[in-house]
Amino acid sequence: MSNDAPERPPTAEFAAALSVPRNAKIGLAAGVAVAVLAYAYRVLELAGPAADTRGSPLLFVVLAVTLAFGSAALVTVTLTLISAYRLAREQ
């Protein structure tokens, strides 16, 4: 076999070029903020009493965690796509 195959950049360098660690931190912060606001709005009844009072605060904690992860992933992917677009435009 030939050892003339071109070298490919390692995944870590690729992730660093796209600012994935920074985007993940921003995404996590945004996801947690959205979840905290949604939890406070629903459980602490910031907009007044809710018409439907079924469901325990524990259920809303689980839903808030799910919302946090989903929002964090969405923000992270969006920021990474923006970074990839900017990087592609430079080259």
C-alpha cells in the first residue's frame, strides 16, 4: 500500500477552527437561561395563576431540563454553522 495519502486535519483542530467549545458554552448558558425563565414563569406563576394547575413542580423541572438541552443544542448548532459560513467565506 502507498503511504502517499494526504494528511487530514485532526478533529480537535477542526472543532477549534469552528469555535465549537465557545459556541457550546454560549449555547449552554442560553439554554439554561431559557429553561429557568420558563420554569419561573410556570411554577412561580409570574403571570398570575395558571388556568390548568395539574402537574407537580418536579414534572416541570424535568421539562425545564429537556428545554435547556434542546435550546442549548439549537444555539450551539446555529453558532457553529455561522462560524463555518464565515470560515468558508474567508477562504
